[in-house]
Amino acid sequence: MIPRLEARAEPSALMTLASPVIAIGLTLVAGAVMFALMGRDPAEALWVYFVSPFMDGYSRAELVVKAVPLALIGAGLAVSFRANVWNIGAAGQYVAGAMAGGLVALGAPEATGTAWFLLYLAAGVTGGLVWAAVPALLRTRFNANEILVSLMLTYVAALMLDWAVRGPWRDPLGFGFPQSRDFTATFQMPVILEGTRLHAGVIVAVVVAVALMLMMGRTMRGFELRVIGAAPRAGAFAGFSQAGAVWFALLLSGGLAGLAGAIEVSATVHQLQPDISAGYGFVAIIAAFLGRLNPAGALFGGLVLAVSYIGGENAQILLKLPKNVTGIFQGMLLFFLLGCDTLIRHRIIWRRRAAA
């Protein structure tokens, strides 16, 4: 007997919404098995990993801090993926935005006033836009694959950042460490909850996600992106521009990734370092799919994946587990999510192997 996938006539709407919850449950089960194989008590390990981040106010605030860049990037990617434009280079656009914002902050150390901070954020958006414009141009002009182009540019951005903080932007008082000078208070994101690192970026993330959700559901531009993503030939027949959709989707997602980079640097580390990305650009892809490619749903996806970061840090301290466990959980979650989505849209048919 040979298994084969056959498309369902009409996928279940209820199961489509339940898919992320099922995937999370399967990830917990697989995680328990993994901890047992590692010689740890599964109940204790799961408690440390998934429950301890909610046990005190500071940890809960850290969850939101971790979720902000994931939600911002995930919201932009959700729009891009709905338009069938596969921007896989958000990590590079995140770094480009952080560098562009850093150029403003490091170039004007004496600056004061809110206008300068807004200029810093605008520079972050511009950096992401410019980095995303390269795959947009190559896709629309030469039909290059935006997946490969945007992904390769991620490594270019990382190497540029590493060169900058070891060279012209290196802090002369930093004892030789690869880092820039600290940003002045003007270019630091305001904290909104004393005693924590919870910053005003969470407000930006919520506003952006809701605005994009309304755009996709209530505007002609959103309708155009959804039609082109679901049925390109129907979109072309309706007069919608495929090239315009590519440019819009890539610039939007790239700009938001750049904004996330600028906000994260100004809110947490207050300087440029080689490892500022923490993998947010790639993990945000999972956040977008967890949110069912809905920009507002990316808020939920960002929070779920923030638990993996904070829980992973707790597991390293309390259980002496390696840092890579965080990536394993994120990979398992994506695997189960894609598996659930596949079975929602297809059924398994068993057929006899044909005689030789």
C-alpha cells in the first residue's frame, strides 16, 4: 500500500483555527519525550520551560518585550505571505534597520527632543525598506527568486554590522569589544512599566498589527493582495498588478522588520552589537503562521514564541540544559504546525502498489 495526499474539497474552518493549538499541544508532548530521553523529569522540565515565565511580574514583562519584535516582523510577513511573496530575509532587514537607526543615534550624540527619536525610528524603517527593495527589484525586473535573494542578503547585513562594530563604529572605551558607543537617552525607547524593561514599543506593535488587519480586510489594497496571492491569474484578469503587489509586500514587511530592529536596539541593548538579531527575523516566520497569516494573529504568535525564549533561558539556569533546546522547540512547533495544516487541506489515501 502506498500513501498519497489528496486535496479536500473544503478544508474545515474550525480545524484551521484550531491548528495552532493542536500544534502547541503536540510540541508539548514531543518536548516531554525529549526531556525524558535527556534524563530529565518531563513534568519539572515542562514546568520550568513553559510555566515559570508567567510566575512573576518581571518575567511576564520580559515575555512582552521578547514578543514585540516578533509581532512587528510577523505582522509584515503575514501580509507578504498572503500576497504569495516569500520574504525570508526579514533577519537581514531587521539588522539593516538597526544599523540605519544607529547611524542617526551615533551621528548625533548631542541631539535632544522627540523629533530626533522619531527620525531615528524613520531611519530604521528606511533601512529595512532599502534592504527589501533589492529582492523586489530583482524579482520584478529579472524574475529572480525573492526567497534566495532576501535570504542571502541576510548574511550580507550581518557581515556589514560585524565589520562596523569592529571598525569605524567601535566604542573607543569598550575595551576592544565589538560594540558601538551607548545610545544617549534621546534615542532610547521609553519604559512604560517601572522596574521592568517593558517599553512603548508594545504599543507600536499592537497599533501596527491592528492597522494591517484592517487594511487586509477592509481596503482595496488588502483585497488586491489577497486575490493575487490566492489566484494570480484571476488577479491579472481583474487588472491587479503582480509587480505592484511584490513591491508593496516586500517594502511593507522589510520596513516593519527595520522598525523592529531599531526599536529592539533602542529598548534593550542601547548599542549596536554583532548579535542583536537573536534570530527574530526567522522565528517571526513561525509567528506569522501561528497567527494564521493574520497581522493581528501575529501578536499571539509572538507571545507564544516569546515563551520559548524566556523558558529556554530559565531551563539553562535551573536545569543546565543547552541553549539549543530553544531552537529545537521552535523547530518542532513549526513542524507540527505545517503537518496539521497539510492534513487539514489534504487527506491520506492508501492505494495498492501496481504490479510489476
